[in-house]
Amino acid sequence: MIHIKSEKELERMRVAGRITALARKAAADAVHPGVTTEEIDRIVRKTIEVTDIDNYNAQTQAVVMMT
């Protein structure tokens, strides 16, 4: 059976995708010679933790991606 997602569920999925994109960018930006995987993990975890999910929107994401 196919479950058709509600608009609320779809928006949550969009937000999760945006946060994932931020975390992946943070990881990619952190990769340099001498940086350990533990440091990269810490950076990615912090990126996810500081993202305010309740007030997150595409405009916030765009600003963060530019910095």
C-alpha cells in the first residue's frame, strides 16, 4: 500500500533534507590534511545540534550556505 504524505509530513522531510545538506557541506568544508574523522564528526554533530528546527526555513538555509 502506498502512503500519501500530508503537507506537514512533506515539509518535515524538506527541512530534514536541508539540514542534511548543511551537515554534508560542513563535513566537506572540514576535510583537510591533518583533520581527523573525529573532528569532522564533531563539526557535523554541532551543525545539526545548532540548527533550530522549529524556526528553520529556506531563507535561513540560504544564508548559512553562503557563509
